[in-house]
Amino acid sequence: MARRSCRHSLLILLPLLLAMVPESTQLQSSQTWSLLKIQQLLNYPPVLSTWSNRTDFCYGGDYKTASAFVECYGDSVTQLHIIGPGSAPPLPKTFSIDAFFTTMSRLPDLRVLTLTGLGLWGPLPGKVSRLASLEIVNVSGNYLYGQLPQGLSRLRNLQTFIADDNLLSGELPSWLGTLPSLAVLSLRNNSLQGPLPDSVRDMASLRSLTLASNNLSGQVPDLSALKNLQVVDLANNSLGPAFPRLGRKVASVVLSGNRFGDGLPGEVASFYLLERLDVSRNRFVGPFPPALLALPSIEYLSVAGNRFTGLLAANMSCGDNLQFVDVSSNLLTGSLPSCLTTRAGGAPSSKQNQALAVGIVAPDQARGGGGRRRGKAWLVAGVIFAALAGAALVGVAVFLAVRKAAERRAKARPPRRLVEHAASSSAYPSQFFADARYISQTVKLGALGIPAYRSFSLVELEAATSDFEVACLMGQDAHGQMYRGTLSNGTPVTIRSLRVRRSQTSQSFNRHIEMISKLRHRHLVSALGHCFEYNLDDATVTQLYLVFEYVQNGNLRSRISQGTEGRKLPWVQRISAAIGVAKGIQFLHGGIMPGLFANNIKITNILLDQNLVAKIGSYNIPILSETAKTEGGGGGSKHSSDRVPNGDKIDIYDFGVILLEVVTGRPITSIHEVEIMKEQLQSALTSESPGRRRLLVDQSVGRACSDESARTVMEICLRCLAKEAAQRPSVEDVLWNLQFAAQVQDDWRGDSRSSASEESPLSPSQIPRVSRATPDDADA
């Protein structure tokens, strides 16, 4: 009886127990289809290899990885995270970012979206506004270009927007101030330009503003009313001259590499929550405020590379948390504060004719209980002798840091800790952002097969060229010889040998080497490294070698106006090549500081790689003109915008000549020919007959070219060739028009295909595939 009673009880309880088990709601079939379509549009990346039409995205669990997962609420997707490997090349030409976001909009309840390092390219479409529930967006480490779309302004719930390491350009829009909930805005390492809009001061919810490594300029708006602002990172722009007004609760202020001047305002010494202050490499003058050392929360302080004056005294006090100090390259006198040397366990005593290199480095930076640090702070100090006049201590020269300590420090604290704190104020944990990719354009180029920039030894270059034998000589000019070589790892390279006519040390070339090391872009023949050959008697440089990538698929003219019929580039690839050249020019003008202008760009110097990506093969490197100077000084090409009047417009004119050949297929060899063809272009554009324009287009591609696409390219070409430099378009205007021409060409081919399939009995497999003409053009 007891057993029966027990069984009877279980039968009664079973329905109750089942009722307590959460219902496994099936994801809407339309959303499952959308996720699988996203997988297809992303070209089936390895991180999505577990996705299939049998995947239970909401409750299956087996398909989830750290790099790809979906979260649901009920039968709808609320979070989508896809994190690429960090080295993804651009998606194929057939990729359409417009189609991608159209598919994405079928997930209407999406609140968190992470799409990092996936090779997305194209302008971020305005239809992102259809995802009205979005709160957190991270699209870092892709190849997104163009301006921020106004559609973002309609995302009223948006709390975090991160788009670091892309190619975004244009000015920051004024509508940013209308986003009521935006707490984190991070657009590091793009090509944004112009001033910060005044509307930034209206972003009441803003906690973190990161706009480092762009081309921003002008004064920073008054941000003192932003009571929630904790992080400001505006490094490596052209902002200034006045130090920005900030609220007293900021925790991190990074303004290095700008044009800030005058003195630091006294209010900075009242930032009691300030943990990090970096104003290095600016134009600050006036007395160094010793109170900065004693801020209660300060951990990192760098004022290097300014003109601060004042007396350092041994009795100066330091904050308990201070771990890193750099006062190098200033005009300070005196001796190191004893609080720094005591913390280091003793440091070299200063002398009147010595300069001290001082840094405080902590191997462990994680906070322990009660706000104390785990591990002992280390001080690395070195003494560099210098011949200094009087008792002046010209501030600190270089830092010596222990690599292992730095590695441990990096592991102990994620590089974006404060950004994570700001983001974690929402309902989502900070680990959503722990894997975000904050990579530089150089790293992107490495992902595209270009090795990192480095210093080569002469032995390496001799081995690569068989001791610079004649068979490897590609040519020579007034600057020196050009050799083709192969490195020990099989990488083909071009080596330019420059003879130095004046006795100089390698240090005198440092500013040039720094510039050359930045010449790395998808649409440039990129610099790979350099090598100095020395005079053994006095250690001066006698020969300088510059190493570039080797591009082996001919030049653009050979594939347009001089190629055989079968090898000539079709219209879509011609536009794609032109877009690439324009983006290379854009990088030369604004992607490096100072920019390179008047680059004498010719179609014969536009090289094509094995994927038909266009690369500018010759540009105005300042060191070429300097090495050609005589002992008495000489001329040489100029390279900054203030030295070359309308230097940017000179390059635009040269680009217009290249476009003439792209359109007509005829080699242009003189200014006279340019003027004649300009008249023909003008006549064709004013004609109402498409046939008139088609006659001007290279006959080998004319039939496959839409009239609107050809007309757009002709119009921008004519504007580039304007006699008055001021009437020529900007490179951004040129890019926009070429991308538009590519898009309308693609649409026209798509319509033609559709018509053919409706009228013809051909099966889909018999219809030829058409590639999208927009970039290949995913730059780095």
C-alpha cells in the first residue's frame, strides 16, 4: 500500500513539476532564416561553422562559442555577437552592406550587436535605424567608410556605439547631441576630420568619449556640464589650442599628440578622481603644476614633449597610487622628488649636467582590497649624460621599461578598463566588450599580407639581391638605384638605394624614418623597412636603403590603353581601380602627419597586384629631396600643405588625367591632348544623346557600361581638370562620385540580368555572375 501511495503521489506531482520547467520556445522561423542569411552574406566565416538550419539558436547551446553566440527573449533574438579572428580581409566584391543590414532589420528586438573583425566594407547604411531597439553596437575592426549615417540619430535607446579601426570620414555630425541615452562613443583610428560639434556638450549621458587617431582640428567644446563624463581620449589629432573645460569627475584624460598650448589650467589640480593624465607631445608652456603628482587617484602622468618650466624639489609629495611619470623633453630644473626615488628603493642622484630618464612601472596594476595595489611599484631610472648650459635639467629623455613587467601589466588590466566601466552601467556585463578589437591600420595591412615595418641589416639586403648584382637592377634616377630582391622568407621586395651626400648620423634621419614607417596602406606600394650603411671611421651614414613591397602585375595603363583586347580591364574594374587610387591619395593627404602633396601621380605609376588592387607606386617622400641636396643646400620637392600652394588640388588634377584614360582607353601624353579631350567630354555631357557619350567611352567596355555610370565618371573627371585649383573637388567628393558610379553600374547590370532571366529560358546556372564594383577597396 505504501508503494501505491508513493506512486500515486508522484502521479499527482508530475504535472506540477512539468509546469515548473521553463518552456523552450522555438525561435521564429523568419529570424532563423535571417541568421542563416547573415552567415551567407558574411561568406560563411569559420566562427559560424556550427550554424545550420538545424541549429536551435535560442536553446540549443552546443553551437555557442566565445566568438559567436545569440541570446533570445521568448521567440526573438535580442543579442547577436560575431567576433572575427582579428585578421579578416575585406569580404568579396559581391558583398553588399545594404543587403546585410536589410537582413539584420528582420531582427526587430535586437538590443546588443557585435560585429568585429569580419571584413565588412562599405558606408554604414541609414537603414540601421530600423533596428529601433538597439542599445549597444560594436562594429570595430572592419572597413566601413563614409560619414556616420543620420539614421543612427533615430536610435533613441542607443547607449554604446563603438566603431574603432575603420575608415569613417567626414565631420562628426551635430545630431550626436540628440541621442538621449548615449554613454559610450568610441571612433578611434578612423579618418574623421573637422571640429568637434558644439552639440557634444548636450550629451548629458556621455561617460566615455574616444576619438583618438583621427584628423580632428579646432577647439574642443566646453564639456564641463557633462557630469557623467569619465573618459576623454582625443590623442593624435590637431585639436587646440586651449585645454578643454571638463567636469571635476573625469577619471582619464588623454590629449597627447595635439596642438594644445598655453599653460595647464589650475582646475586640473582639483580633479580628485583623475587616474590618468597624458598631455605629452603638445605645445604647453608655463610652470609645471607639482600638485598633479599629489592627486589622490593619479596613477599615470605624462607631460613629455612640451615646454613646461619650473623647479623640481625633493620635498614634493606624490599620490599613493602614482605608478608612472614622464616629464621628459621639458625645461625643468632641480632634482627628482624623493617620493619617487623612495618608492623605487633608491634612484641615481641628479647632477647639474645630467638629464634623468624616469619612469615608474607597476608589474601588477589590479586593485587589491581597500584600494591598495598588489605587487610593488618599480621605478626604472637611467642617466643620460648631456652637455647642458648652467644648472638647467633638460627633462627626461627616454623610458627604459622591463618587457616582462609590461606584459604582466597588460594582462592584469585590459587596455579599455574605463570604457568597460562606462559600458557596464547598462544592463549588460562589461565582458561584451572585453574582446573588442582595437587594432591599428598597420595591423590591418599585416592581415592583408604586408609584413610589419622594421629595420633591415645590410647583410639581409645583400642576400636578397645577390650583392646588388646588375641582374636585379630595375632602374635608376637622380636619387639612386632601384633593385628587385627576395627576402629569406620568400617575400619579393623593391629596394631603393639612396646615396647620402652630406655626412649625417642615423639620428638626423629619424623624422624621415618615422614618416616612411607610416606609409602603409592598401592602395600604396607600402614601405616595409629601411637600412643604414655606415662609414666605419666616424659612424656617419653613407647609404640609405628603403625597402618597399613588390607589385608584379603591371601598371594601370598596360591594362587599359595598351593591353590586348582580352587583358583590358572591364568597366567595373576600372572604376574599382580609380576608387583605389583616390583612396590612396586621401591617405597621403590626411592619413599621415604631415600630409604628402604634389605627388606627381601618373597612370604608369599606378600598379596592380595579383587581385587587381590599384596601388600608387611613387609618391613625394621628403627624404628623396633631402638626400639630393648638395653641401650648400638645394631645392627639392616640398611636402607640406603650407609649402605647396594647393598641393592637394595638384594631385586632384593628376587624378583627372588618369580618369581620362580610364574612360577613353587612350594614352594621354601631353597637356595639349588633355585640353582637346576636355572639350570632347564637355560636349558629350551637354548632349542629350547617350550614344554621344558612349562613343567617347573605350569601345572595348562601352557596351557593358551604363550611361549614368559613365556620365558620373565623366563629370567628376571634368571637375578634376578645372583650370582654377579652387574649382577642383576634394578627394572625398571624388570618392563619393566614383562610388556612386560603381553602385549605379551594379544596379544597371542587376536590372539587365533580371530582364534577361524573365525573357530568356536560360536557367540560373547559365546566367553569368556579376561582381560588385565597389571596393576591393577595403583599405587599411
